Amino acid sequence: ETGVTQSPTHLIKTRGQQVTLRCSSQSGHNTVSWYQQALGQGPQFIFQYYREEENGRGNFPPRFSGLQFPNYSSELNVNALELDDSALYLCASSRGPKGQPQHFGDGTRLSIL
Amino acid sequence: SQQGEEDPQALSIQEGENATMNCSYKTSINNLQWYRQNSGRGLVHLILIRSNEREKHSGRLRVTLDTSKKSSSLLITASRAADTASYFCATDDAETSGSRLTFGEGTQLTVNP
């Protein structure tokens, strides 16, 4: 069974640029959630996608957006990057939108200069 | 915002000893999950305990849940050096349709050989 894979593993951008992060969900999973983890802190929920629709959003501005594709893979897009966006971005997939364990990828480390 | 609070923030023990980590939360939950994170990696799901359960075991792990006190504990028995990692509790809010896991800031466990 293939686990959750994320790409790229590392990325360096400058303020004001835009970035797209990608996630392939685990086989058999139809739900993808995205989290932002700052250094030394726990992950913070950005949003969840289920059946190609956003199914819940955390306290993040609209410049954070996403997509889910028919094969359940997902993208996270961040526009107008700010220094505070530097973090580890984690994708997690699950068998359903509620009440299931989430399986995480190893994340994308985003650094903003 | 972080809902869960783990206690202690850091724990250092010798191999073979038991490690206990505690988590407190604030809202009504559907379930509570524990995750492990090795440095620079994604989170690994350890155990999920539902709001109507009081105790759950998985190998060397024992989790308890007290919904009246809004608290949970994770016990790792007969610890090994490989258990060295950060441990997070995450609550799945009962009020939302999707699983927006809310993580604490974690407990850094060091197991000395």
C-alpha cells in the first residue's frame, strides 16, 4: 500500500511569490487535509478536501487555497508569500472526512527569504 | 489556535522505563488521537480513542480518556531508544463536519540507552 507522498520536499521562495505544493493520498483514501507546522509547534489545520470540495477551513487567509482532483490527490496554493509562511506543510489523507486516523506525508519545508 | 496542552513539554528517561504524557483539551470531542513525529519527518498515527471509550491499548501503548476532565494520557511501557520523538495529542471536534484535528504543542521524549 503506497503511503502519502508530498512534493517537493524543500522549497525556497521570496516574499510576494506564489507556491504550489502537491500531495498524493494513500491508496483507498478519499479525504485530504493540510496542516502548517511552524518550528517547535504542533501542526495547525489549514483546510480539508473531500469529494473535490473544501470541507472545513482553519484560521488562514484566502491567499491559502487548495484543490482536490478526481484521483483524490491535492494541491495547496499560497499567494503573496510572507516571511511568516516559512514552515513545514503537511498533507494527511484518510478513509473519510470524519472520525478516521489521518496518515501524514513527510511534508514540504518552505522557506521564505 | 492550539486546543490541546501536553504535559510535560519535555521528558527524559532511561531505556526500559515507562513514559507518561498528558493532554488536556477544551471542547467536546468526537475522538482524540495520539501521533509521533521524528525530527524533520511527518506524523505517524499511534492510536485513536473515541469519546465513548475510556481506555485503549496497542502493543506497548496505553491511552486513557476522561471526557469529564477533558484529559487524556499516553503511557509507553518498557521504552526504547527508538521511541525518542515528539508526541502530540490531537482532538477531533464534535461540532464540525470534517476532521479538523487540533494539535497541542507536543511532548519531546528522549529515551537514553
